[in-house]
Amino acid sequence: MSTTITSTTRKLPKGVMLNAYPDSIGKALADTVAMLKKPELKDVFSLFYILPTFFNSDLDRGFSVIDYNINEELVSGNDLEDLEKLDVMLKFDLVLNHLSVGSPQFQDMLKNGDKSKYKNFFIDWNEFWAPHGEMGDDGYVIPNEEYLQLLFMRKPGLPILKVRFPDGSDRPYWNTFYQEVVYKEIAAGDLADIDGLSPDQAAVVTALVNDAIRAKADFRTLDFGANEQFKEAVVFVVESKRNYLGQMDLNADSEGVWEFYDETLRKLHDYGAKLVRLDAFAYLHKQPGMTNFFNKPGTWEYLERLKIMAEKYELILLPEIHSEYGYGLHEEVANRGFPIYDFFLPGLIIDALDRGTSTALLNWIGELLDTGIATINMLGCHDGIPVLDLKGKEVLGISKSGLLTDEQIDAVVERIMDRGGRVKNLFGPDGKKIAYYQVNATFFSALGEDERKLRLARAIQMFVPGIPQVWYLDLFAGKNDYAAADSGATAGHKEINRTTLTMNDIEQGLKRSIVKEQLELMRLRNTSPAFDGELEIVAADEHLLHLLWKNGSSSARLNADLRDHGFTIEHHSDSGDKKLMTYS
């Protein structure tokens, strides 16, 4: 008995996708291009998802975009020409929800204040919440409790950053993600315009303030002693010179923001993009009385508007959404005509290989075929390994089971943690942890650094519907980088899976069996017409996995044992040639 459904990935480009930062390999994108030109990589990749340090950015390894111009320290026009010659299509990010504090738009607002043409480009927290809250002692509105309890948070505390306007006022702006205020040391000359303050007094005050700044103490509470009368004026000077880091939420009610989106999509098209990932799109629509995460119907209205824009530039949009399987958001996004990320596959494969059972994995593959959902799938990526996504959910009194039970999910997390993984959490409005979000680890380390498991995991990925996206570090069986994870960088635990590979690492890696075997599997998926056809799930015992792709006279069959992690692939070409690949 078997199930046969036509694959729907015809709506998407064909082939295998590389995923890396411009400087993940070597020192710049040119080094990755050089790798792709090597004979060992011939016919392996048809697409390349280049992460957003491709653009000018200052935080979160690219996801705090200053502008969408090419970062010339890492990328050149020659790199893009070479990728086009290699027939590699590109995928980029459009970070919908926010821009960097360092963006021209935010800097213009800091400089010109209420006169800035970008005054409404970002969200003034107090203006937004004034009708629905009370002003607090710290100068920002605290939403009424019924609104506050609904808010979905990515960090503890209210999502605001207070910035200094030219008139000396401090105004809170919506800031869902990272923020930091940096006070710069002052020079005595900075205080020259303060009436009555002598040069000697300025030197004393400057030393006092700078000592506090270096000690990260609050200079506003200092005792200025004999110079107390100048304190307010000195604090004003110091505050006016402060710098910020942060990802400031965009105001989607501003037409200027939509003009910016249109201009950015045009730029991405000109760089050679075919796919555009919509990062953080679910946070964009904001409305009092909602969670402000995937508000409905507002989020759908935004996506439709973006889709119309993208069609002008022949771009396919890929909304990036993390949500519990039981909530069904992935289905809703797919039903609106968008491909989705298959964030369920990584955890399901780890579970299948650790427990030696195909049941949960096949349930998901069967659902993909039954629903016709078009996906991009992965093992590892620049982020963590999704786990929350596998959970069930109760919606409007109706309970929907997860792809794994809560106990099975907990077991997956515990195993990855025992193998060195780290956990990222979500927070409620009171700052309390409410759930784990993802586990940070390389996929190889998440599998216990077992090469046979990694090899089979890659084979399964190549046989699952959707575009297989391959994280560069997984290809080279990268291990957890604990020193990077503990370094205190803003990306925190994510750095565990972002090790830069030197060109020597690449040369040595290409000699390893686990790398050569993965390349062989990926080349088959990238070149065989069998994978443009129909997928058949062949009935087998629970510990076995049998998948068969057929397209005319071309076919590819995977027979895998999830207990001992051995497998075979039998491939028949259009010309009648037969190839048997055995991995024991």
C-alpha cells in the first residue's frame, strides 16, 4: 500500500540551496564563490540564500539593517556576476518589522526631531498607547492591564527605547528586539557653552562624569559638590551625545514605509534575487487590544500588499513564521499562496534517528503531500533548531495534537542539551520565562556528532518535498563552538553554530568522507529529474523509511533503516542508467 500525490514545489525554483553569510567561508563572499567553482561542488547548488550582512548593518549578524546597499567590505559586483555565470539564483532577506537605529531614516529623526520627514516612519510608543494607558513615572505610557497581558514579548520588559530629541525631550519608541544606549566620554570643551562654568571647573566636572561613564555608573546621580549648579546643563550635554544600538520597529501606517519596501524589493531584484524571505513580518502589524504578533486580518492585508509589489519584480516572497504546529499558522500562510519554511523537519528527523521510528516523520511528509504546501526545508540554519514549532495547541476550545507529544518534544530538547546545546526562551509581559523557543546547536552536535546519523539526515532531507536548504557548517559537519556562544556577543547562543571556515578548512573538509557523501546526495537531488515528479511513500515497518520519487522513466528510491542508520539509494536516469548508492 502506498500514497501518491503530485509535488507542488513546481511553484518554486528547482534544486538545492546553500545558506551562509557572505563571510561564513573565508573573509568575504568571493571566497564562497571560489568554493562553488571547485569541481567537488559542480552541480551541487542551484540557489544561494545569502544572509543580510550582504547589506550594511550593525547588529544581530545583519538583521539590524542600516540600508539595503551592498556591504562593500564583504561583497562586490563581480561576486554577483560570478554567481549568475554559475547559474545560481539568490535569496535575500527583507527585514519587515524594523531598521537599525543607524539607518538614515532614524538618524534624520534624531537630528531634526519633529521636523524630520521620517518622524512617522517609526512608532512613538506614547502616541500609540496614550488612549489606552497611563503615563508612568519614567516618562512612558504603561498600557492598561487588559492590553498589557495580551502583548507577545521577545525580551523582558516593555519593548521601548527612549531616545533624545533635539529639544531635549526623551521619547520612547517601539523596539521589539535588541537595544543598547551607549554614553560617550566628554571633553572639557564640550561644556564651553555653559554660562559661568570656568575651564578649571569644566575639567573637574568632565573627569567626574567620565569616571562614572567608564564604570557604567549613573552619572545623573553624581554629587557635583561645589559645581552642583551646573549639573543640569552638564547632564544635558552628556545626554545629547549618547549613541544607540537597536532595531527600531517601523510604522506600517506610514506610506513612506511602503515606498521604502517597494524600493528595497527593486534593489533585491537587481542583485539577482528570485526569493525574498520576509523576516519578522508577524510583528509588523500593531493594534491596541491585540497580541501584536500575527494580528489578523491586518497581517494578511500587509502580506497581500507586499505580494503585489513583489510580483512587479518577479520575486517570490517567503514569510518566515515560527508558531506551534497546532495553531495552524503555517497552513494559513500556505493557503494564501505563499511557500513556507518547514521548521518542523529538523526536530522530526532528530526524533526519528534517536528513537528509530518513522511514524511522526511520515505523518508530516504525508501531510505535505495531502495539502500541497510548498516549502523550503532545512536541518540547521543561522538560527536555532526549532522545537516549540512541533507542539499542539488549543484554539477556541478545539485541541489539535502536535507533530510530537509534549513529552517527546521535551526528550528531544533534553538530548540536544545533553549533547551541548543551549536554550533560547520567550518571555511574558511580566518578564517571566514562558516557553523555550529553540535550541542552539550545530545539527551535527545535536545528533551526538554521529556521522552516520548526519549522513542519513541529509539523505532524508533530500527526499522530503520542498527546496532543501543546506547550512554551510552542516555540510562540513561543524561542531558546537562553545567559546563563541559564551563570548557575550549580541547574538548570544546563536554563535554556537556560526563558526567561520577558512579556505584551508574547506580544502581539508572536502577530503572527508562525510562531506563527500553529503555532496553526492545533494548533487543527485539537484540534478535528477526524478525529484520534479511524484513522491510515493512506500509502506514499511516502523523502523524503516522508504521514499520513492518518479518522473517518467526517471526514479530515485531511498530505503533507510532508522535503527542502524544505514541506507541505500537506487536511481534510474531517463536514459535507463541505474545507480545504486549504499551507505552502511
